[in-house]
Amino acid sequence: MKRSIIVGNWKMYATSIADAHILATTIRNKVAPVIGIEVVLCPPALWLPEIKNILGDNKKILLGAQNMAYEEEGAFTGEIAPSMVAEMAKFCIVGHSERRQYFDESDQDVNEKVLAALKHGITPIICVGERKRQNNAAEPTRQLAAALYHVPKKYFKDIIVAYEPIWAIGTGENAEPEYVAKVAVKLRELLHTATPILYGGSVKGSNIAGYAERPEIDGVLVGGASVRAAEFIEICRVWSNSKNFKS
Ligand code: 13P
């Protein structure tokens, strides 16, 4: 059966440990019984150990980092080494458009991070997406090809790709599921049949069903709605119900 993956990118929200604790505990309690889905929470890096404790050995809800360095170690003030992420998390978001835009991450940086993540047994969640609304998949496909440069094909099952058009992020203007499905088909040409392809951009409880209905889309990467516990829980439930999973 194809995987269904729901990722919550908390970005730089849940800015107190108390808020992060409540959010993770509520999600854990309410999402653990939802069947058929894999959930990845990506809190701010400083909260990873605390939330790892809260999730314990829960097999369904796992942890991801939002970013990491590709160097092994060294004089890189403020950076987080891949081995540090690997001790805390199974996943790491790589190449998010906010990193590309505000922290000047290049395609080459993203590629180095993908290689470093795989080397350390971390599943990279590679984000790609065009800045302005377009009617073709040229830019996300180009970004994905660059991110996968020199990545051996045998690793393609061990990555996740998230199509996140920048115009849809945080704007309330989510991309139409049919359009996302078309882009996913194009991205799939560069990937393994088992590589999960997610959609991200203004996903919420009221629009998630449209994505769940498309077999080309394997899950979602949720930003703003992932730090509102009730909304995130609703997204997980609606996805599971739409797929009609049986326990
Ligand atoms: P929003 O869900 O807030 O649009 O953010 C999407 C995103 O950037 C997830 O990584």
C-alpha cells in the first residue's frame, strides 16, 4: 500500500517550551489512534529533545528537524551538524523556500544537505516550488534534479519530496489538487515509484480532502495549520477517513 505522510512544519512558532509541550502532547494523544497515516512533527530545533521525550517510542508520530548543516563538524557558529540531527530525528526538511529566500540557500547547498542527510540515515524532505503561479512544472523539476545531483538511485526510496509553490505558502491560496497532481506526475519522472510526493501551501482541514482524493499525492507538508492542534488533528483525521483505511 502507498504511504500517507502528514508533516507538520512548526517553523519558528510554538516559541515557548510550554507551548511546544502542550501542542506535541495534544497531537500525540489525538493523532495516535488515527489509522493509516505516518505523522512527522518538525518543531524548532531546540525543542527536539523535549518532544522526543513526549513522543516516546510512538511508531506513528516521528520527529523531523527543519534544517541542518552539511558539514560534519567545525567552526560554523549557530549551525546544527547532521550527526546531531540524527540523534534526535529520523527526518529533516531540506531546501524549504524560506531557507532559500531568507538564508540564501542555493541549489548546491540543498544538494549537499540531501547527500549529508542520507549519509547519516536521515530521510530528507526535499522542498521544491516556483515563486509565481505558472502552468508548468519546469522550476520544481529543475530544483529537484539539482537536489538529486550525484545521489545514487538506490537512495531514491529513502527520500520524500514536497511540492510547495511559494505563492501558496501562508497566503490562504492553496494550489488546486488537479494541478498539484500534474506537477507530481512530472516530479515522479525523476524519482522511484515508492518516493512519497507531498503537497504544501495553505493546507487546512477544509481543503485537505481534495489532496487525499488524488492518488498522485502521498501526503501534505503543513505550516501554519500544524501549530493549531485542532486544525492539524482535523487534517490527519480527514486524510485517514478519505482514504477509507481499515485497521
Ligand atoms: P503554510 O501551510 O502555512 O502555507 O506553510 C506551508 C509550508 O511552508 C510548510 O513547509
